Amino acid sequence: MVWVARFKELPLALRVLFLASFVNRAGMFVFPLLAVYLVRGKDLSPGEAGLLISIGSTGLLVGSLLSGPLCDLKGRRTALLSALILNAAGYLGLALLDGAPWTYAALLFVALVGMGMFSPASNTLVADLTTPEQRPFAYTISYVGNNLGMGVGPLLGGVAAAYSYHVMFAGNILAGLLCAAMITLWVPRDRRTKDARTEDARTEDVCTTDTGEINSPTEKGSSGPLGHRHVLLLVLVSFFYVVPLIGLEYALPLAVTTVLHDSAGLVGAVYTINSVVVVSLGLLMEKHMRGYGTKTLLLVAGLLWTLGLSVIVFGFSLPALLLSTVVWTLGEIIVSVVVPTYVADHVDERRVGSFMALNGFVLGLARLVVPVGLGVLWSADGYRPVFVTLLLAPLVGMAGFALLRIRPSAALKTGDPEPEAAPANT
């Protein structure tokens, strides 16, 4: 198979990283079942559990913000290992300590700081270890592997929790430590030469040794956040594509159980469809995405999000929810590959970690504000305005991307320029 040959062409360190990321995701037993653990295992009320989870979830934002500076100051491998150790330490405390409710929020905060740090550091390492031509494929493999792990993790976590909450926590912690061991053994330390710290070196292409060691950085443009204004704006506008993703995590379970009055088990069918589409079509879509411009792909992603959500708004039913999931998942795949690829192509090596962290921060911010906002809207006016709001979000995103001046991707610079691209004002 072609994708197998392309996978083997990636550095060993990157292949190990993808495997470690899958194991880490598959081992995330605790987070999906955290509310159940706090209510049944710690005798908290559902309201208390929800409040503590909301407070602890601010760790995702903090972790995203810390990941960039830590990647830049101490290296990508150090950031990955720190993320895994913090996550394991926080969950170990939750499993073993009996204390006041605030201590659970504090320990969850520590665990989620680690969770928030991992993805930006992983995306930064992918940027370091790939050529521009390899990046879309590498980010697709990473995304598919993560989704496959997330599909397996809750199932394994449910089996573990049914036996014992301590087994659930132990499985999560052991998976994280296994990942840390794999990264320690096979992912090299950052190896920057003196020239890599100069302005001239930032004009060179990324290159790696046969073992995947990081050498020179890729050319990414002017130094400083404002020097990368086109990247900054692209990442910020992507928030409007993240809103429906997080919003559906909140709204779909409620819609299925309280509006359609169907079994909560059908909520799992939605997530199963999402994972099946990502795993089965992710690599096929990456193949067909080659040669298209960044703006074109982002507008297509917005169109898919809009079509998927329109199915729900104008034909609200269980079949509509399931069909919608197939359509909007295709848009989710495109955005998840295109945004980190654009960051890697256009940000200088010293700031890639910070911009990948900003991308993670956008996701963490949506996780905090979207459920709260939609909850207020649902309580005031019912479910329909919630789904209409989610439909409007990708339309706003499409308008934003249409107005942005987006540079050609690095992979296309040697060929025809992207049709819609124009020089960025930096």
C-alpha cells in the first residue's frame, strides 16, 4: 500500500511518536468517566462534580500556553515527557487521596495541564522532523491515530471502571508512563546548531538525520508574532470551526436523550461514526487534498461543516444526526490537517512551538466557553437556537478565511502557486 511506503519514509522518531500518541489516547481511561468517578467514587453531587471538572479543565488552557515556551526553551522531547509525567501525577493523586473537594479540582488541573501540553508539543515535533511535502501526510497519520485511540480508550476505560476505579486510574497512568519510556528511548533531543539560531539559518529547509535528529529549521518569514500575522489570524479564525465541534459534544447527547427521547447508548453511535469516518477516509482525503491551496481547503471544510449542521437544523431527527456526523467529520479532518501544516510551513523554527500552543489554546478556550454559552441559550430558548448558532459559526469562519491573505504552502512553492493566495502584509 502506498501509505505504508510513505509511513516508512518518515523518521523513526516520528513513527515512534505516532505509536506513543495512539497508546496515550487509548489509555485515556479517566477523563471520559471523570464525572462518574467523582459522583460514585467520591460521593459528590452532580453539580459539585460539574463545577470541579470545569475548574480543573482550565488546566487544558494553561497546558497549551506552557507547551510553546517549554518546547522553545527546553526542547520538544522535554515538553512531551513533562506532559506525560504531569498527567500521571495528577491522576495518581485523584486515585489515592481523599480530601476536600477543592483538592480534586487542583489534582485534575495538574493532570489536564499535562494533557494540554502534549498535543502542541507533538505537532511541533512533527513540524521539525518532516519536509513540507511530508507534513500533510504526517499530520493526517497523527490525527487518524489519535482518533483511533480515542475510540478505543472509553471502551477500555468503561471495562476497567466496572471492575475497579483503581484499575481505571492504573491503566491510564501506566499507558502514559509507557509512552514516556518510548519517547525517551527513540525520540532524540533537539540538536540545534549555532547557525540554527541566526536569521540566515531560518531560510533553510527542515532536514533531519536518518535517526530523526533535528537539524536546521524551515524558513518561516519574519521574526515576531506580528511578523507572522497571517498565521496568527488563520489560527484565530479557525476558532469558528472548533465551535461546532465542541458544541456538538455538548448538544448531541442532550438532543438524543431529552429531545428525541432515545437511549443514551445511541450517543455512542455518533462518536463511533465519527471515528470510523476519520480512520477509513482520513488517508484517502489527504491524498486528494494534495495540490489544493490552503484557502480552498479551509473553505471546503467550512462548507462541509455548514452542510452537516444544516441537515440537523432543517431535518432534526436521529437519522439526520447520524448523517450529519458523516458530513461534518470530513470538514473536521481537513481543518485538523491544514491548520498545523500551515503553521509548520510559515512560522520560523524558534516560534513553531508557540504557534502550535496557540492552536491548542483555541481548542481549550472553546471547551471552556462554548458549553456554557450553549447551556444558557438552551435553557432560555430551547434546542433549536443552539443548533442554529452552531450552523452560523462555520459561516463566520468561511467569511474570515475568504478575507484573509493566505500564503502558498511550502509544498507548492516549487510548482504552481495556489490560485487564491496573495502576498501577506507582514
